[in-house]
Amino acid sequence: MKKLKQVISHVLSTRLGFILTLLLLYWLKTMWAYHIDFTLDLGNFYQVILSILNPIPFGLFLLGLSLYIKRTRTFYIVSWITYTILNILLISNVIYFREFSDFITVSAMLASSKVSAGLGDSAINLLRVWDIVYILDYIILITLFATKKISMDPRPFNKRASFAITALSGLLFSINLFMAEIDRPELLTRGFSNVYVVRALGLPSFTVYSANQTYRAEKERREATADDLVKVEDYVKEHYAAPDPKYFGIAKGKNVIVLHLESFQQFLIDYKLDVDGQSYEVTPFLNSLYHSKSTISFANFFNQVKAGKTSDAETLMETSLFGLSSGSYMVNYGGDNTAYAAPSILAQTGGYTSAVFHGNVGSFWNRNNAYKQWGYNYFFDSSYFQEQTDKNSFQYGLNDKYMFADSIKYLEHMQQPFYTKFITVSNHYPYTSLNGESDEEGFPLAKTDDETINGYFATANYLDASVEAFFNYLKASGLYDNTIVVLYGDHYGISNSRNPSLAPLLGKDSETWTEYDNAMLQRVPFMIHIPGYTDGFISDTYGGEVDALPTLLHLLGVDTSHFVELGQDLLSPENNQIVALRTSGYYITPTYTSYGGHLYYTATGEEITNPDENTVEATKKIRDAAAEQLAISDEIQTGDLLRFDKDTGLKTVDASSISYTHSLKDLKAIEKKLGDDSTSLYSQNGNKSTADLFKAPSYMQLHESSTSTTSSESSSTEASSSE
């Protein structure tokens, strides 16, 4: 034991030994934080390995820099300062995460007043007894130095060896980054989630990544001026499509529920999957809504997303502005940019309360920050729902039936009218969310050479049943009659590279599949269901997600003529029906489709290889119009131009006043304050919960009669055969 102490003392008394000891201590504290204080959602062993590795490269690099210093005192002072900075970064993120379930970005550091305002509780109240772990090593090391158990090493460290340490840290970081890209391709370009970056690369790397994002955003923001908004306003006025009086205000004052149908493509509507000679309707309930006389449905509604995918769809639907050509707007700008989104507009024009319900972590796509800028009062993420298990969830969150069921106890406390969004996840790639939940497995898998396609129809069927269960709850609780329900698919579910394998299921030939077919599969559902309305129809108007907000606001009786919205009301006779896709040169109109470098007649799919002068002129106008719309959107988004907009008649959102930490407590406090004037469903129901009214039978329960019949027929057949 004595000899071991001597060895440890000797190692600590060398410069390299001291640096490696600090690195080890930092690694141990980081591991403690990862598993005790942070929620990193380590989904597999590979991600565990990444989390074990990621504190080392950057820690070794920073601490190793002091090895280049010759002077003894300077070496130890710089080492301590570097180590302390790493620890301050770690501890501050621990405290911040306890309140916001997210990591501190450089943008948040620069806006420290907003951070402190948002914390609400003092940082002291966020401390825990076990936080002594983060400073215990200081006490021990200082004591060892003070008692001469560790002495300072006066010998300068070899320069070549110092360079080798730096090179080693660079090599380790390269390995770390390579592994991170394998786990989550395009991690740094698409953003996804701060949690994902920390899980893969560690806190110091995340801070550098965040600094780069902040620098780029601030540079573009600084260069923008109020004069830039003039061009935008001119464009908006020129392209404004006035509402059709026939539809304007037909849903005024009603609650709005938006159902985000994950990866749901239009071809699923009315689709029947043939397996072993038997036909299975994939989405019977959504089909009934699509054709309902209480629904305005759109047959030619296209997704307009790019790398931001779901986050792009949300941006388009909520703000009538596009995502970015590269990366996610919500991740890169959503937490800081001024926005006039649906929640804020409806709050100020109709007194709406707003909330989002989503069974994944709130930091994914930076939702917990972007939603504040959009004016959402409440955000119920996975922290508000039941604990996730292999049975009730998968890598993208809680399965839909559980999410809807757990949302009721929050929804019923919201003051009416409300604007709410439910983000489903079960129909998400790789379409294996039902694995492990035997009662939900039963819808047949398709039989192609692609397992992703095979599972797509089963998860879509599960989503359909989940939505039906939620509709049944709305009717049973009494919310249905005074609520309109907006349903939309966010983006494609089957990627273009897989479409040739999908082709036979759609009655197409894989060998003759074209870019036109890929373009048509960018259609997603868009339906507005209005209980009590009896003149519903299916519109053939061509449009995209950017057009959804003005369409909805006009139905609610909101004048949008003074808002900066790049979309056009799909029910307006003035709609130009030009669908600009996010990739340059891609567009779709009722006449022409430009996709993948090819031009087609939209009605027939015939490729135009030698266009005449009229076609060249017409398509140039369309291409220029689509490019202009995208360019205007980019100027608004990257320059944060809406901060200069004073003509909307709306107030900007004070994001620092919004917290999603105690949402249910806040809702109940409002009910109590309003007393008899409370308009929440809970209050209207005599202060009784309606949660028990939500019923979501499993696939097996829904089909047990047909299963029994099939079993009986099978038994009879076997009996007849044996006779």
C-alpha cells in the first residue's frame, strides 16, 4: 500500500502525470454527469462507447497545451485554469439542464440575462447534495499540494512529446467524429438535437459547434437591415392571395387541433395492401375523414422539406416560411429569430392558448427553444409522459396511442379556445416501432425485397387507429363539436432510392420508374376537418406546406394581408399553384413538373425533351417564381428580418417569459385564478378528469372477431381435409 502511494505521488509530481490525472478526474466527473444529471438517451451499446470516449480528445487537447510551457509556476497555473474552465462548463450545464432539459449554447451565454430570467428558481435551489462530486477533487488536490504530498515538477516537458500529445488528441477526435457520423449521419450539418451532439462529441466540442453556429447566424443578422425588409414586403403584397368570402371565417372561434402525421404520404389514402390474395385497407379511418363532407381535403399538397425534414415541415406549417437549403432552421435560428407563427397570431387575434404534445425529448430539433419564439405557451415532451420502455416506445419517442392517452390530462386543463399540435412518431423510419408490442402486431407486412417498405404499411395502420381513438375521445369528451382538426403529413416516408422497390405495390414497373414518379410521391395529406360543416370537398389545387398557414387563418377569420407569409390561401381563386420544392430548380404546377433535372407534363407524366419556345418561356417564369420565393424566405430566415417588421399589428414574443418546466402546475393555477370563468374542459366537466374516456384498443382487440373467424375457418378446413 505504501509503495502504491509512492508510485501515485511520483506520477502526480510529474507534469505529464499531473495532466493525465486532471484528464482522468474530468472524465470521471463527465461520466457522473452523463448518467446522473443529463438525459442522453443512450439507445445502444455503440452510443455508450461514444459517450465514454468523447470527453477524452478535447480534454487531452486543452490540458495538453500547457505541456508546451517551460516555466514551472506558469505551467501549473495554466493547467489549473484550463481544468477549471472545463469544470465550470460541466457544472453550469448540469444546473442549466435541470431547469431546461438542454445544454447551454453560446447564444444563450451571450444572452445571459435571458437565461437567468428563464431559470426562475435561483441556481442555488437547483443544486443537489451529490454536486459535491464536482468539487471534491479540488479539495483533495489542493490538500496534497499544501501538505507536500505532491510537488511541482520543474523540468520542462519535451517539445516533441508535447506535439505527440496534441497529435494523439487530434487522432482521437477524428476517430470520435468518424464514429459519431456512423451513429448519426450528417450530425453537424443537420443539427437534430443538442443532446445528440453532446452524446456523440462531448460538451467542449458541442460548445465549439454552438459557437460556430452562433457566429454564422450573428454575422448574417448583423449584415441585415430594415431596408432588406422593404423588398420582402413588396414581394408579399404582390403575391398575396385574398380569401374566398365563401370560406373566410367559417371556423372562427373554434379550437384548433393539428395532427402531425409522421412520414405519411398521400398514396396511403385509400390504399389497399394485397398480401396472399387478401386485401387490407391500410388507413380506413383517415380515408373516411378524407372523403367526409365535413372535411376540406387537398389531393395535390406537397411536402417542401429538405435536410431539416420534420423541423422544416413544422417551420413551413407554422410560419409560412421555408426551412434552409442546408441544415435545420429550427436548430440554427429557431431559438433566436423573431417569428410570427400560428400560436402567437391566434393568441393575439383570438385569445387562443397553445401547446404541443410530443413523446420525444424536447431538445430534438431544438423544439424547446424554437417553440418559445413561435409563442407556444406550453410544450409537453417526453418528460411529461410515462416512462419509456421497449414495449411502449422506440428511438424516436413514445408510441402514438400512449402519447395521446398521456396527453389528455394536460389537454383538458387548457383554456379554450386553444391551438394545439400533436406530433406522432410511430410511423417513423425504419417502421419497426411496433416490434416488442405483440398486441399491436398483426397488420400484414408487404412482401418486397426492402424491409423498410414492408413495415411502412403496418405502422401507418397503427397511426390510423391512434388517430381514430383520439377522435373518439374528442366526441366522448364534448370537445369535438367546437374543434377543427388539421391533419398533415410532414414529409415522404419512403425515400426516392427505395421507390423502385415500392413501384410494384403501386401498380408501376420498377424498370420504367422516372423522376416524375418520385416527384408525385412528394404528395402528403392535408385535411381540415370542421364538425358541423357539410360542404366539404376534395380540392385539386396544387400547393405545399408553405400555403397551410394562410389557408387555416382565413378559415378562422384572421386577416393575413399585413403578415409576412410566403404561402397563399389554397382556397383562394388567386392562388398561383406554383409549388417550389426546396431543391433549386425543382417545382410542380398543374401543367409542368421539374424534378431531378427532367421536365414533365404534370397531367400525363410525359417527359418534355425538346420544349418549344412557349414551353421554354412558361417554364422559365415558373422557375424564376419558385427561385424568388425561396430566396425571399432565405433572406428573412438568415437575416432575422421580421425583427424589423412593425406593420403586423402584433407584438413580438418574449421568449424569456416562457418556461416549459411546470406546465401542468401553471395550467391549474390559471384555472384556480379564473374560477367560474375558466373555459377548460376540466372546469366545464365539474372539475372531473376526462382521461378515462380515451380508449385505444390494440390491433388484436380490434380484429379479434376476424381473427377468431379466420381461425375457425382454418380449423374447419383442416377438419374437412382430415375427413
